[in-house]
Amino acid sequence: MKNLFAYGTLMCDEIMEEVAGCRLSYKAGTLRGYSRRAVRGEHYPAIFREEKGLIQGIVYLGVPDRAWQRLDRFEGEMYVRQTVQIQLANGMMLFANTYVVQPAFLDALEEVDWDFESFLRHGKESFQKYYKGYQSMEASDPPHTQIRQR
């Protein structure tokens, strides 16, 4: 079992539960050396390596092996899973996997940071409605791929 650092739509525990197929415990965490940007025309973000970057997110603890296949499919070809070091609110450091944008997709990012509170107010409902099929995670294309091609 590994930990997952979530920085976007998966910070919403009900979305995470639908995608992963299970409910997980989590803690607030900070990722240094990366920046988060909105993906142009979408409700979700992507992160990329940037020396002075800082991202607030959450760490899901002990993600079971069966959930990683679902998570990888959900994230699709736009992202690659990488191991990063996260600092928890109590100062403790731990390793977690996270999904980093592939270099080929960097031009799809906006110049502005993605905001979780704004997502909850203005994008969550649309995201969940559009991604109606992601609960089963049996579609041939991952949800993020589907939205980019519409």
C-alpha cells in the first residue's frame, strides 16, 4: 500500500471514493518544488516541477493496490505517477505518489493556479455530471482523455 498526494478534484473525498472504489483516511499536506495550474477549458488541474512552487493538498494514506489501477485509468495519458515527498501539518515528512503532467501536455495549462474552493463552488457539480461514467471505471478511455477530445 502506498500513499497518494491529491491536489485537485481528488481532494474531494466523495470523488476520490468513486474513483478509487473505497473510502480512505487522509491528512493535509504540502508539496514543495511543484506548481499547480488549471487545465485550459477544464475543471481539473495539473502539476509540474517548478523549484519555487508550493502546493497545498491532501495525502490519502494506505491506498490499496486495487485502487491504483482505477486511479491510473482515471488520470489517463496526460499524467504520469511519480513519488514525491510531502510535509504534513505536524512537520512530519512522508512519501506519496502523485500524478504529474507529461511534458507533451504543458501547453494545455493556463497561467493561473487552480483553486479548490472555486472548483467546489463552480465546477464540482459539472465535473461529476460530465464524468457520470467514472464511478464504474470500466470505460475504454479514461475520463480526462474523454473530456480533452470533445
